[in-house]
Amino acid sequence: MSTIARLEDRYEFVKDLAKGGEGEVKQYRRKDTGTFVAVKFRGRKNRGRAREVDILQSFPKNRLIVGFVECFNINHQDCAIVLEYCPGGDLYGFYRRQMQSNTKFAFSERFMWSVFKQLADALAFLHSYRCGGGRLQPVIHCDIKPNNILIKSLGTKGDFSSISIRLADFGFARFYDPKHTYQSLFGSSAYFPPEMDWQEPKYNPALDIWGMGAVMHFLAHGYPPLEDPDIAAKRGAEGNVSLSGANKEKFLSRGYSESDWHNLNTKRVVVAINLEQDNQTSDSRTKRPTPRYSDALNKCFNLPLTMDAQVRPDASVIAKRVKKHQPSFWWSDLLDKIKCLCNKEKARRNS
């Protein structure tokens, strides 16, 4: 751990990148090499900061995880975590930019396979991580969402299928201990799986798996696979949702708000991709499987969105399934293009 003087001696400020509840991120340039980095500023007393640094420092270099460079103490309250810089921003912002330029925009299937494979491989790495001594020590991210998936490069292909992503923001991450129990909720409620319960929060690999499915669902449809919790909370408030007074009093005593109470005790509408057609609403936007994509991709979509956490496949199973089915799409796509070229050539000769 270094001092603020060393941070300023080694790096120069470029611009602000992002600001959130867990701190702020700024772009810096290393003075001796000109290399850009992202510097995340967090409170030193925040235990999540210590976990984030410990976890990132323990990882070997991995092309799917944002790279850790070093960490500086700034003062008695704050620290600066120097990370790999990803110039493409995050997947959420990228999606919004595409939609702003074309409201009918849809990602190509090649792009979807590429992101799916990289994300599945990243989670397979985390959930089967072995520490320096070779001991199995899985890491759970606990906040998988488009905002925490950074774009290192969009690649050279017009459909963005050669995109290179990095899983980032390990502020809520921790080494997984199946015996550990949690007393409070953290993370992004819009991407919580259906089994999440405020009284007994479950933070385990299955949470990350659902998050991966929710990210893919967002890229395909523009929203997560469960109703936005804010909308559910509004319905709950209008319906005067209440459980026992004792439960509510206990909930509020933990620092939660009345809105949080309605949020977590109102059953959210499930619009998951794996609902049967007969159980789907008449809104064409929510029709599943996603018609624009192949059966193979839709079947892979279903895996992380398995409603029952007990039978939800783990990351390695999903990664293997994606690896198995992705080539079949490549070949099918290639054959279709060859057939199209042949038909054009035939038409040219006959004209």
C-alpha cells in the first residue's frame, strides 16, 4: 500500500469516469509510460474495499477479469485502487447508446454468443478459483449486471461480435463460504434471483448465475427477467402490503425504508425467458423464446434463468454448453452466407 504522494508522482489526472454509492472512478495516465488506468476511490474503513483489494490481488492475470494494478492510501479515510482501463465503458451504457441511435436496434446473434461465452467463462473461473496453495476457494461476485461488465475493445467487426469484455466492480464480492449467513441485502435488486429473501439473504454461486442470465436477457430485450422492484414496490404500496408488524419493525430497524419493505414483500412479476408460451403476457416484447435468435442460443439462455436455484446449472456447465453450441451457429451462419452468395452469383449469370 502506497501513499498519496506516490500516486500523484506516478499518475496524472485525466477526467472523471463515474460516481456511485461505492465511491467514484477517475481516469489517470501513468507518467512514465502514458498508459491509461482507472482509479477507484473508496473509504478505507469500508470492509468491502478490503475484500475487493484482497480478491483482485489474489487473482492471476485473466483476460476476462478487470486487471488490478496497485493500491494507494490517500489519507486516514480513503484509498485509491488502480485498475485496468476499459475505454468502451460498460455494457449498459453501450446498449443505451445503440438504442438512442436506432430504437429498433438489436444485437446480432454473433455478439450475443460472444458476450455469453466470455461471461460464462469469467464466472466459471471465479466459482472454481483456487488460491495460491491450490485450495479451492470460490469467489462470488454478488452484483452481476450490465453496468459491471466493462468493454475493453469493441473489436473490428461491424456487428461487434469480436467485443472483448472484463467483469469488474468487486466491491460486493467475497470468498464463498456456504456456512456463512447474511443479515442484510446488498447488490442490485433489479437483478436479484426469485429466491432472494430479505429475512435470509442467499449469496452463493447461484446468485451470480442468475445475474448472468439476467444480463443476457437485458441485452436481448432491454430489461431484466423479473419486474423492476420499484414497480413492484409501487404496487405493494397501493395494495397496502403488510406482513406481521413484528417482521416489519425488525426490517425497518435494520435501516431499510418503507419503500424497501414494499419492494421486498410484493411478489414481482416474472417475465423470465423460460416461461411457457401459454403463461406469457400478450405484450409481444416479452415473447420467449426470443424469435430473432436461434433455438440453440435460446436454450442456452434458459439455463442460468432456471427458476429453482437448487437445480440451476453451475457456471462450468453453462460454459461448456455455450462452447458446444456456439460452433454450430457459426457453421449454420457461414453456410447461409455461402448460399446467399451462390444465389446472387446465379442470378447475375442468368441476368
